[in-house]
Amino acid sequence: MKYQLSMITVILVILISFSAGVLISNNLSNVMEEPDWFDIEVDSENGVNSYSLVEIDEGDNNEEQVVTEILHNFKFISVNPAGIISWDFGDGNSAVGINVNHSYSEPGTYRVRATSIDVDRIQSSAIWVKVDLKAFVESDNMECECAPTAKDTIVDITPLTKGNEIRGFVRAQHDGSSESCSLRNPFQECHLRIIIQTTDNGEVISNNIIYDENFRSDELIVDFELLDLMLEDGQGVQIRLETDQLRDWHKPFTEWIMPAPPNES
């Protein structure tokens, strides 16, 4: 009987030791798998802000403008955080938290830096994110100016504070009570002049005519590409559309994209 009890005791000790060994081994494995460094991630390194402006015709030359802006929302995540996590988004804004969201009001390339502060140490990590801008403007029909041109309209391009490139196109669509451009006789063809203008505090300082022709289609598309703008403070870009024929009715649609500049590092 004593022999049986001794055997049972030995078996129990072995089982307990084995279980403890497995538990210690699992705990050590978990400790080894847990990183002891701090890092940050983002759900997407590239984002696109969208801007749209629609002019609503109210029967006069003073149209109502409806503007819609949608900013891309970045989701930043801290990896193995400890203590307080502070964030610097590279645009003058900051936040505190393990995981944070942020949107940029202007296109550009931004360096995001997060710092982890606890009683033992201070760690930091940084990543880059890029924000492009895609814009769309639906203008009302070109209105009568009568001098020096028959009709015109102006499309304002959002001023650049970062980057120096704009790429896009202007689409002019016949829209009016007169006969369409495709039905005109050779002496009454539709006409359009497209001018890229640089402004300084609202005053035009340069003109670049990219299209000035007659045409016989109800829709005209003209691409434009502006590179190495190097605008200074107070300067901007606008597109002026003109026609020399009073009877022409053109409704302009303008789309463009401002790509973010490369990293400055």
C-alpha cells in the first residue's frame, strides 16, 4: 500500500513539474515574441483630397457657388506602445494617443513622428505620408462681357503652398439656344480661347494662351500641364476662357490634380 502511494506521489510530482515546465516555456516564448521596440504604421501612405465647385445659374451673372471639400483621413497606429504617445503630423498639428486619425488641408508630403515616453525610456519613430489634390469645377455658361471679348469666364485654381505642378484639362460643352457647333457653317464656327494666367495678389501678371481656334464639335477638350511654377507668396493661377462670338454658349468643366512633391529628406 505504501509502495502504491509512493508511486502515485512520484507520478503527481512528474506531472506537476511537466505542467510547470510547459507553462514556463510558453511564458518565455511569449516574452521572446513580444517586441521591445516602438514603431508606427499608417493604413495608407498615399491619400487624395477632393475639391469641387459648382456654379448654379440664377439667371444673372452672379451665380451661387457650391463648394465641397473632402479631406483624406489617415489612421496612424502605434506598435508596442508604452506610456504616453505623442504625435507630430508635420503640418503644425499634434495629438496624444495610442492610435490617432489626422487629415491634411493642403496637398504635400509630410513627415509624421511619434514619441513613446514611459518611466524607463523614450523612443520615437517616423514615417512619410503623401497627399494629392484632385479638383473639379463646373462653371456656368460663359457670360457676356461685350468688351474686349464677347463672352468669358474665369476658373480659379487653388493656390499652391507646397509643390509646383498642376495637370488637368478643360472641357467646353455647347449649351445654349443657338445652333450647335457641329451644325455651323464655315463662317460661323464656334470659337474658344483658353489662357493660363498667373496672378499676384489678384492682379494678372502673365498670360499663356494654350488654345485659340475655331471648331465644329459640340464638345472640346484641351489638356494642360503646368510644371516648375515656383509661385511666391500671394501668387496664384487661374484659367480664363474667352470667345469672340456673342452667339456662342459654352459650359466649361475643368479638372486638375496637384501631385504632392517628393520627400525633402
